[in-house]
Amino acid sequence: MAAQQTAEFKKAVEDSRKLKAKPSDTELLELYGLFKQGTQDPPFEQTKAPGMFELKEKAKRSAWQKLVDEKVTAQDAQKRYIKLVNGLKEKYGYAG
């Protein structure tokens, strides 16, 4: 079941698409993991592991797995996502 998304989280998701420069791969993986954990759509347990040669998908799943292992709630993931996006807006600029 998908997690309830706050208005602030939804705005941060939109804002993340309007950064003036592309964040680093590490930052993008953190954004991905927090987004997936924050939305729970679908829940991690219902997703299929990527194939052996799907390196990008494996990295993304690993970023999400880390949050699952830390038992980060959807609400906490959304708060962390918002904070990260606000930091990225300061770092890379924002075209909003």
C-alpha cells in the first residue's frame, strides 16, 4: 500500500526536477532511495531484484535497501527527502 504523501514532499519532488544542474550520482541515489521509501509504491518486499548485469538498477535498489535495513519510516524518508532537495537547491540553483 502506498504511503500518504505530504504536500511538502510532493513540492520537493517537483522542485527536484527543476534544479539548474544535475546532482552527483551519490546524491541521485540518495534521492531515489528516499523517494521510494517515502512513497512505498510498491513496497520494497513486493519488488523484484534486478538482474546480474543491470548495474544501474542494482545501485538504485541498494540505495533503497539501505533505508529499509535502517527501518526508516515513510514519513521520515519524506522529511529527509525534503531536507536533501532544499540543500540541493542551494548547492545547484533552482529554476522555479
